[in-house]
Amino acid sequence: MTKVTVTGADDKTNQKDLINLLKLYPFVEFGILFSMKSRGSKRFPEHEWIDELQDLVVKNKINKRHFSGHLCGKYVSDIFNGNVEHSGTIMDKYSSLFSRWQLNTHGLKHGYSRWWTDVIAKELQRMDVEIIFQYDDVNKHIMNHTIGRNGNKGFSALFDLSHGAGVLPDAWPMPIDGLDVGYAGGLSPSNVVEQIEKILPVIGEKDFWIDAETHLRSDVDDTFDLGKVEAFLKAARPYTQFGPK
């Protein structure tokens, strides 16, 4: 496993706590959610909070491989339709923090324009930005067409058959030839070992990553629970290159 992504830190999360965690678990990637509509609410930090995180990362010379930006809602529909006014600005603003950007479609049918596949996708490849498609049975045609026009370089896929609802699948999907893949949907501190053991026979010798969000939140106030996050990372660690500790 190349990395373990934990998603959902927000304004109530101390950025220094994230830095301390990545020192203990050097395989962690923190997924930061972006939404025009939900900005400043649970799971979706204000840009000022992300500014502070980026400043901290740059000041401490931390590799940006530990962070990924996850675009939701209008950010995603705009970029697929060829309008990068908002998403492009965000990508530029936080270029020192993120090198991976995930497009969360959440099971909603999206259209796409030729401008996306023929111009924007090529520009993202030129910028050396990795784009993660949320791969499901609803919007996989966008990823397939984009890769068909541009090749695999710079693109990867996150399998989440629950569309972000945090529900375990009946079976984990087979990997995609020539493409880096991740697995998400229902993973938690209590089941991650069992589920990784189910993913391993499916993935074979390929590298992969996992991503969790829903079950890393407090039962009391639905906040990003650093205790659950650390339990999740500790349980997953033996399956990474860093091994048990």
C-alpha cells in the first residue's frame, strides 16, 4: 500500500496535529474537501484554514505528497464542462500544498465537454498534477473518454461504490490495467485490517491506496476524530512499506 488517505479535516482541526501525525505515520495523505456551497461547514474547511495549513507545510518543508485536494459539487461540474475559473484558481492557489486533486462526483450523473478532454486534461498533465477520478458505474465514461484522448499519465481512479456514503461493497473491484487505483467505502479502524486482506487478492502485485472519511468522525459531534484517525493509521501500517511499529 503506497498511502493511506484520511479525509475530512476542517476548521475545528488543528493543523499542527496533522503535521504531528504525518511524522508518526509517514504514509498518510490528508484529503482536504472543497465545496463552494458547504465551505466552512463540517468536513469543508474555510480557505483561511487551508491557507494556514499551506503556510505550515511550506515553512516546515513538508512534501506535498501528504495532502490531496478533493473537489466537490460545482467545482467538478464546471471543470468537466470546460469552465476552470474556480477550480483552476484553487489549483493555482494551493499548488504548494497539493499535487493530487480528486474529482468527487458522488454518484450524480455528469456531462463533459470536448474542452475538458482535449484542452484542460492536457494542461493538467503539463502541470504535473495527478487527477483522481471517483470511479463508479455512473461516471466512469468520463474517465474512460479522458484517458482515451490523453493516455494514462497523470490520472488515477478511486473505487467507491457507495458514492461517498461510507458503505462497504459486497466485493472490491478489480484494478484497472495501467492505472493507479485506490479503494474507499466503509473503511474504519475496526474493519480496515479485514478489508485490506480482502483487497490484497484482488489487487495482486499492483500498488494501491485506501481512503476513509465517514467512519473517522466523532460519534458525539461528527467532527474529524484524531483518535480514530490514529487508530486507523496504526492498524493499516503493517501493510505499508513502513511495516509494524
